[in-house]
Amino acid sequence: MSGVSQPNDNNISVKTSSLLQGARLFFNLFLNRMRRIVPFLLINLVLLLHLQHSFAQDSAGNILHWEFSSSRNGDSGYILILQGKIQKGWKLFSTTMRDDLPNTRITLDSSAPAMIKAIEEKGTLQVRKEPLLDNAEIRYFENGVTVFVRIQVSNHQKDIQGQINFMAIKKDSVVGPQTVPFRFYFDAVGNLNAGIGGLKKSEGGSQMLKTDIH
């Protein structure tokens, strides 16, 4: 029709080619930029994971330093003495805490020739409400505590093994249960000597053994 311009196939091809070249250029620029960004992101991700791992190790480590000893209380009665030194800033939950809240528990192995008769704590027991636990009342120790475990022994030929399962809190961090195994064994004269887990000491008399929680 006169006066009406008709589409030119060559013009369309040129425009299409220009668009494709622009898209390729943009895509290449995008790939080049991503090649630079992705390693940076990966490095930062690795650093972040490392920092998180380090924080977790620091949170769970070096919280408590334990010393173990014992005393005799009659022919078949003994007292296991567990002394805990608590790192500054941490609060060790008491053995008197409820089962449904963070707590500390001392148990003997089922094969142990003894029975726990009583558990007593010596230290400054503190009580307060903890916002992190929906304002539940918590009972805890700071700096240090000594736990006396009174046991009745039925067989002086077998070792007495057990564990401390403790939990602790520092600001908004709660760790545990952390397990600390202990072992006590009898010498030739009936004294109860301290060890840890599968370790023994060869010296006679009442022993004290130390361990750190890492």
C-alpha cells in the first residue's frame, strides 16, 4: 500500500543480532563478576563456620576443673568427694534441680558394688529466676562446689565406677549434659582410691585425681 512502510527483514535481523550480542555481553560480565564473588563468599563461609566451631569449643571447654578423693565412713561406708572449680562467668546447675530442667546428676554404673545413700553439696548455692528458661527457678553454684556422695559398699574386690553429668549456663549459652567418668578402687587395706574412667593409680592410701573439662 502506498505511503505505508513495510518491515525490512534485514533491519529485524540487525536488531535481533544486537540484542543477542548485548545479552551475551551481559551474561559474560555476570559470569566474570560471579567468578570473583563466589570464592569470596566461600572464603567467608569457611571463616564463619570456623568461628562458630571455635565458639562451640570455647563454650563447652574449660568450664570445670574436677578433683576426686574419698574418705572412709565405717566398715562399708565411704564418701566420694567431688570438688569442682567453675570457670568465671559460668553457673553450674545444682544436683537439686528438677529433672525437667538443666541439672547436674551423679550416678554409679549398674555393675558398681555400691549404692548411693545421700548426696550433699557444699558451696554458695544461689537461687534465682532465669529468663532464658521462661523464668524458671534455677539453683546453681559459681566459682566452686564440693559434692559429697555417701555410698554403701557390698564388695571390696570390685572397682566403683560412675559419672558426673552436668549442665552449666553463661548468659544466653547453656552447655551439657557433659559427662565426666570417675573410678574408685580399693587397695589392700580397704582404702578407696580415686581414678578417672579406666585409669588407676598404683600408690596406696587415699588418692586425689584431677581432670579438666575440655
